[in-house]
Amino acid sequence: MPTTQRLTRCRYLRKNDQQCTAEAVDPNAEVLLCTKHMARVVEHARATYARYRKESAR
């Protein structure tokens, strides 16, 4: 008998307090995010790093 595996959903909450319904990239990770929201986190981290790097060069 095949075992059914539950999908782990993204934990991102939108501005209107609705939870994202996409599947999490890594269901065993501490932070459960889908590909879209994980990409946004990476973009934000890169922008923040670039801003701090630019400010520290002054």
C-alpha cells in the first residue's frame, strides 16, 4: 500500500494576513518558504548587503 505524503506549505503571510499556499522548497528546514518568497528574501539580503557595503566605503 503506497504511503501518502503531506505537502508542507509556505509559511509566508501576505499583507492581508492570508497564508501563501505554495509548496515549501525544503519541508525539513527551519524556515518554510516557497521558491517565490525565498527569492524575495535573497533579493532583499543582496540589496541590504550592497547598501551597507556602499555606506561603509565612504
